[in-house]
Amino acid sequence: MKVLVAGTGFAGQGHADAFRAAGVEVAGIVGRTPEVVREVAARKNIPYAGTDWQAALHDLRPEIVSIATPGGAHHAAITQALALGCHVFVDKPMTHSGPTAVELYRLARQRGVKTAYAASFRYTPSVRHARRLVAQGAIGAPTEAECISHFNLERGIPFGWSHRAEQGGGRLNNNFTHTLSIVSSVVGDKILRVAGELRDDLCRAPIVAGVHDFTKRRNFIPENLNDPSLQWGESNVEWSYTVLAQFESPFAGKPVSALFRHGALVPRFHEDHIVFYGMEGAIYLKGHYGSGQLYLWGKDQSWQEVPLPRDIADDTPRVEGETEQCWHHLVRDFVGDIRGEAVEPYPTFRDGCRYQLIIDQLRQNGDWAAVPDPDADLPQGGCE
């Protein structure tokens, strides 16, 4: 099989490495800037380098495409790939809106192709360990989950796709997708209800030329943000969110409550974490995506560090970086499924579509309720 990759940044190069490790020929890569795509293709030993996605599809006729561009560019690229019957691996967010995600999900079903959606931090070893423990009854029936993270991102990070909703930006698209996937993988993937509060604490960002690799954008922060010659771009997305959700769980008779709290621009006092609480115990994972050490609160009523099971450690891809490990794991399952092998369920366009609809709902509704005024026209006696 051959794969054609869209995107030449950190994600595009990471996807290419993951597909090559899974035994798929990386036949070509497409990017916006000719000199950049040629340099990446040469360094990664990819034979085809281009800037025209549709031309590359027709030149190479790949069985698989890998979409590693910002979310605003996903819809057209995926639509063109599906028209040729390609299997599609897409990084989060699936698209920039719920309606376009629904369209792609239904089109992929009509074409009968395989799809994968890379909200992929559910594959960190500690999260997989937590999933096993919950399924084994280590904490009894799960009752609650909480995902807490504070990133303290620099306010001077140059303006780009991450600042605009129509380009797939915002913290819901690029943080919440991962934590939602993590909780779904551990307690159950049927999401019943959501409500939330979002806030744009940034409002604007400096416009700076030369930024290509998203992971290196900090290198382009202007030295003087008060320079009157600076141009500014307007943010229209959330940089902080608090989301409440309920999940139906096969391990509990009642819905599991979940809290997702994220502040991109504020400092953390203690470590970020993910916790799963149950009727008989709790599981604590260090790190904003739960990729650190796992601790179990059990019958002895104390937190105990639990080592990673040997089989999970042995099954973890041997590559540098947590993000890269998770891509490799998901690609391995996706390619195995295409080949007809037995694999565990993995996130698909159906998940990406649901997540995008949830994000739209949170951005549009908020679901605030006014607090009654005790001095208003209440019945005699009121709060006295």
C-alpha cells in the first residue's frame, strides 16, 4: 500500500514516520511552500514532493491519505481523497465545523473506506493501563473523571491558524479533543450530555512572517510586543474552557460525570492531571494527557504507585516523543484493519464528527442559567 501525506510540519513528518514503520510505502508529500516540501521530502526520502494536492492524488493513486494540516484545510483535501476511494487518516480536529464533519463522515460511509481520527493521546501507556484497571473493577463502578491542565503559553506567540475558528484553531479543537478521547476510552465512549463555559483571554496576536513548523512558533515571538510597527491579528477562539459532561459506562449503572478544565495562558501551581474516581477507589495519572505515573487509591485507603504492566510496555512503539508514540500506535491499528487483521476498536470519523458537533454546541450555546434574585418578586417569606 501507498500513503500520500498532506502537510510538511511536525504532524506531517510524524505521520510519514508512523506509516513507514507500519510497513506502508510513503509515496509522496504535499505542502504549501515548494522549497519546504522539497526539503522535507529529500530529508525523509519521500520520492514525490508537490504543492497541488489534487494533482498528487491523481499522479500517485494512493490507497491511503494522511491529513496533517490545520483543521481548516481538511474538508477539501478529504473530499477529494474520498472521491478516489482512499482510506483516510486525519489529525484532530476533523474539520473546522460540525456540518462539514458530518458531511465527511457520511461520505466516507458511502465510499466504504476505513477512517482514523487522531485524537490519539488515549494510547499513552498510562492511559491504557488505567483503562485496563477500570475494566477489571479496580475502582469499582466509575463515578467521576477530571482533566485539569494549565499551559502558561506565551501571549506573544505569532498569529496563525490556532487563533481562528475557521482554520481549526482554539483549545477545544486542540486540547479537549484529546482529553475527551481519553475519558471515552477509559469509562465508555457514549457521551450523553455536555455544558460549558469558554473564554478568549488572548484577543489578539502579533503577525510575524516565517513561521512554518507549529512546534517552533515560540522562536518567532517579537522581542518588543509594544513596538508600534507590529501588526496584529484577531483571535476568535477560546483560550480557556470549563466543560461538564456525562458518559454512559458499561462499568456503572449511573452516568459518569466528567470535568474538563483547561487554561492555556495561565500558570500551573501543581502538576496537571487526570483522575478517575469510583465507588471503591480512584486512579490518578500525572500530566495534562495522563501520560505520567499512575497511582491507585485502593482498599488500604492510600495512594500507591503502580508499575506499568510488562505487556503494555512491550506493546508501546519504540520511538521518541509521546505524540509520536501515539501516532505510531493508531497508525499500526488503522493499517492492520485495512489489511483485514483483527485490531482493537480505534477512533474513526464517527468520533471526530461527534467531537466537532460537541465543540459547535459548546461554542454556540454555553448553557448558562441566571441565578434567581432573592429581592425580586418572590412569594411572601422568600429567603427569610
